[in-house]
Amino acid sequence: MRASKLYAPTLRNTPAEAEIVSHRLMYRAGLIRKSAGGMYTFLPLAWRTIRKIERIIREEMDAAGGQEIMMPVLQPAEFWQESGRWSAYGAEMMRLKDRHGRDFCLGPTHEEMMTALVRDEVRSYKQLPLMLYQIQDKFRDERRPRFGLMRSREFIMKDLYSFDKDEAGMNASYQKMYDAYTNVFTRCGLAFRPVEADNGAIGGGHSHEFTVLAASGESNIAVCTKCDYAASDEKTALAPIEAVDEPLEERRKVRTPGASTIEAVRDFLNVPVEKTIKAVAYQTDADELVLTFVRGDHEVNEVKVLHAIDGALELRMADEKAIRAAGGCPGFMSPIGIKAGTHIVVDSTVMKMKNAVAGANEADVHFMGVTPARDFQDEGLIACDIRLVREGDPCPHCGQPLTMTHGIEAGQVFTLGTKYSEAMGATFLDENGKEKPLLMGCYGIGVGRTMAAAIEQNSDERGIVWPRAIAPFEIVIVVVNAKKEDQLAYAEDIYAECKEAGMDVLLDDRRERAGVKFNDCDLIGYPVRVTVGPKAVESGMIEIKVRRTGEIFEVPREEYRQKVQELLQTL
Ligand code: ATP
Ligand code: MG
């Protein structure tokens, strides 16, 4: 490929909306252009990288026993109605009707389609295990599309689905995928960590997210400072904190005028914040009120709350009317005096507290001397772990302190059990001729997000620094002055040689100033630059520069190819 013909419009400036490095650099380096909010075109350089990532993914999926197929993007509502997700999926699903008024969606994921495919064909345990995958555009009408390819509305996903005859088989498939994902992200040259994850609306058993470590990442992860435990903050299980043993006081009301926040109560009553109980009120998608309580210095983990409420799919902050209707008083709330039928979820640490301060469900009044295990005798009260992990909390595996970091979820693996196969009647006959539901797993990688994550991790003030495996081109040959025929001819010669040797090379033959070309090369981030200038023509010495380290080597013409290959081995 010749840069003079390449459609890679580089820019000096970036659009104001590009908040993170990968988005800015992809714009400036001429990799992507926006069509509409959360929708992007991949230009030739980006597409080469995407195809390299896809090739790595394909090789690893195939090696693990996956078979590639291609399903329609457009999916009939019927399958989703069978699984119950047509209503459960919510506003993220892009829905449409055909000319006959029948409902369809643009696939946000393909569990239903895959289950429907195999239920008609897989009849016997002899056909199992089976792993099918595709690499295809997915559609999600994200609440906040942002960060370029990180969270877009149309994006490329590899999704693989495993089908097994029993739990052991499902777990073996999961392990194969876990290993394959480890290989994929390692081969892409990324620093990542598999972290224990919540499995969200998809349901089922265990799950890991493959998280690329980056400060801009939207995932908060808790990492143990001692053992190898790592989990998303949504998932991190926390044991209750034991309270200091002390004689129990009588519960009593105190006036706390205007003290409707934890800080105000703490200051007004002059008690440590660890002695206060904080209330947060939510409403479910079915408009049911959920009152949650955590220690004053803790935060509520909404995902854990969601798991605690049967059938709830979404939570939003409750409106005041609903709180008052249940007998609650915003700013002065506790479970004491709340009407029956309200969901009350109390963090297990709160249940251990003694002589605490909590609201009295009256304006400007709190209780002191509250001991939840004694005072929260509400029927139907749910006591469980609902607090959000924070720096220094004990690791659930070894008890050592956890530290919090950020990451980008590039992939996720799940076991699904029989959730979809039971709902959709996907069964097979086992060794004894008994009909059983298939055991499933699903495994996704965001291809565009992986590319963006690679840039988040690999850039400097001049531009992208691609890991070799996913660089659009591994080598660029720059002609210092393409108007000089001797230089151009020399470079063409070298270029032809490299092509002949099967190297992944671009010739920058543009009639631009050398400085402009060097800047573009640094911005686009080719791992190795070969420079052909007057020196090469006169003395046969060729300059090689490594993008990542800035090292420069001068080698005689006979040796440059070997040197380039040697350098690439290290990148
Ligand atoms: P997130 O929590 O970031 O919204 P998710 O957990 O909903 O993602 P999955 O359903 O697990 O995503 O999809 C598999 C992979 O697809 C993700 O790990 C991610 O790499 C990618 N992905 C998901 N949503 C998007 C998006 N809006 N834009 C780009 N890639 C995405
Ligand atoms: Mg996910």
C-alpha cells in the first residue's frame, strides 16, 4: 500500500466531544469518522487493525473448538417473547416493525437466536459439546453513547455460545473460553486482568470480565494486594463488619432540626459517622418502593440491591410521593414505622450495629440508641450484603486489603445453565434416552472496544504506539523527499523487497515535507519506521526507528530487513 493513495485523513485538532485518548487519537490519525451519535465508520487503517484483532479471535475460537457461522442481525420478537426478554431488555433494544406490523429488533446479543437454532437440530448427547460463534455488528441504544468506540450504539462483537450435556461439560467449555480469551488479549499485546463479574440481566452461574487496565476505564475493579482475587465493584462480596461490643441503650427520639444529611446529623449529634445509618430509596421498573440502609460512611451497591429483590430488573431513585405514601420521611428515614409491603433491604453490616442513629420517619427527628437486630423487626425485611466495596476493604478470599483501580471491559464470559434452553424448549436425549435441557454458556468480545482499549494503553504525546500484532501496518518506509527520483526509486526498491518477503509494509511516498510525514507516522503509530533519504542513496545506510522506544539504528542495506524483523520480534 502507498500512503499517496491511502484514505487516512489526519487532523491537527480533535472534536471537542472526544474526551478520552483513544477517541482523540483515532480521529486525528484518520482511523474513524462519526456518522451519528454512537455510530462510526472505520477508515482503512482502523479496518486493518479490526481485521487483525478478528483474525486473532478466530484463530483462538477455532482452536478451542468453536465453529464460525453468521446469523441475521434482524431478529423476530417471538424468540425474545419465549425467553421473556422482549419486555425485560428495556430501552437499550432497538425495535422496529416490518411492513406487516410484525415486531423485530436489531440484535443486541444472540442467546435467543442461537438457542432457537440448535433446538431444532441438536437431538442427542452425541452432538455435544457444540460451540458456535459469529463476528457481527450488534446494536444497543445506550443511554449515554460516548468515548467513541468504547460505548457506541452499533459495534462489532464476537459472540460464542456453548452447548453441553451436563454441568461438568458446561464448566469445561467455560474454562476453554476463559483460556482462549486469555490468549486473545495476550496476543493483542494488552495488559489485562480477568475479574469476577456480576452476570447482570443475562442470568445464570459464574462470570468473568476481561478487563484492560486503564485510568479512563468505566469499570471499577477491586484487586487484592496479596492474593490473585480481582472483581468488579458490582460483584465484590463483603462480609459484615462486626460492631464493638457495648451495652445496649434504650431507643429514644431526639430533635435534629434541618439535619437531613448524614454529615448534618453527625455534626448536630456529635456522633462518629460509623454510628449513623443512611437510607437510599429506589423504585423498581414495576414501581415498587425499595428502601435500602447502609452505614453512614458506606455507599449502596445498586446491583446487589437488584439481586435482592425478586423479579426487579431496574432501579431508579424513588420520588418523594412514593416515599411518603409508604410512611417514610425523606431525609429522616429508617425501617421503623414503614408500611408493610415495602421492600426494606438492610446491609448486613448495619444489622451488626449497636446504639446507632437512624431517622424516625418524622421531619427533624432521629432515633438514637438504635440496634437494628433488635429494632428492625419488620416482617419481610431483607438483610444481606448491599454495600459498595471501597479501598481498604478486606479481600473476600484472604482478608488482606483491596485496592481499587479502573479498567475497560473488553470481553466477558458467562455460564448460563438452562435459563434459555428451558424457557425455549431446547432439549436433547442423554445416554439413557432421557430428555434434558441443554447447558449453555455465552462469551463476548467487543472488537472495536478492544482496539480502543489498546490505544488507551499504548500512546504517548505524539500519538498511538501500536502493539505489533494489531498495528494497521507493522512497517512504514518513509521517503524523505519523494520529489527526488533517486530517493523514491530507492525506497520503491526496498518496498518491493519487503513485499516480496511477505512483510506488512506501507510506503509513505507522499510529496509532503519530511516533518509532516514523520509526524503522521508517529501519530498513526506504526511500530517500525524505515527512512530513505539522501544518506541511503549515497552510502547505502538505512535508518530504522522504533516507535515505542524512539531508538534509531543505522544499518547497511544488506542487513536492514533482518534488523527490522529482529526489532518486530520484540514489539
Ligand atoms: P457494558 O457493561 O460496558 O455496557 P456489557 O456487559 O453490556 O458492556 P456484554 O453484553 O458483556 O457487554 O457484551 C460483550 C462485549 O461487547 C463487552 O465486553 C464489550 O467489549 C462489548 N460491548 C458491549 N457494549 C458495547 C458498546 N456499547 N460499545 C462497544 N462495545 C460494547
Ligand atoms: Mg459485559
